[in-house]
Amino acid sequence: MILTTTDSVPGRRAARSLGLVRGSSVRARNVFRDLLAMLRNLVGGEVREYTKVLAESREQALDRMREEALALGADAVVGIRFESSEIMTGAAEILVYGTAVALEPAAGGK
């Protein structure tokens, strides 16, 4: 499965659009992670605890979008975009979306 933020796949032509696909992940705060983050905030630097949880959320959202695209018979998802929002105090959503497409066979049948 090809995933790209561009509107097309270089060297390939979309045979047809299969529609919008999306995936999301909602994560709540963790008291212990928040304590470590607050301590790190006192001395400065990257808040690795939050970097890790956000990276995990993005990957989970991408996996869910990929599954939706595969269920439609897609070869690729183009125009991928990420959004994030706080949905309540202490919980945030990562949303990823794009257009599922079926690609024409590559030259040489690959």
C-alpha cells in the first residue's frame, strides 16, 4: 500500500478514485506521564513522554486508515493530511485522512 501526502503517485496513474478514507486515535492523559513531563518542563528540553504517545497515536491512525483503504481494494492513499484536536480536557484526537485510489498496473507489470 502506497501512502503519500502528494495528490498523485509519481510514475503511476490512478485508474479510479475509491473515496475518502480515514483513521483516528484518541488518547487520554496519564497521571504518571504527566508528572514526568512536568518535571522535564522545569529543566527544559524535549518532553519524550508526549513525543512517544503522539507517535504511537499517529501510527495507529495511519494503520486504521490503511485498513479502510485495503477494504475498498485500494493500491494507494493520496493527499494524506493529519489533524489533531483536543476533544476534552486531557484527551486529544489524531485524525488522518486521504483519498483511496486504484492504480493502473506499472509498466512491466509491477
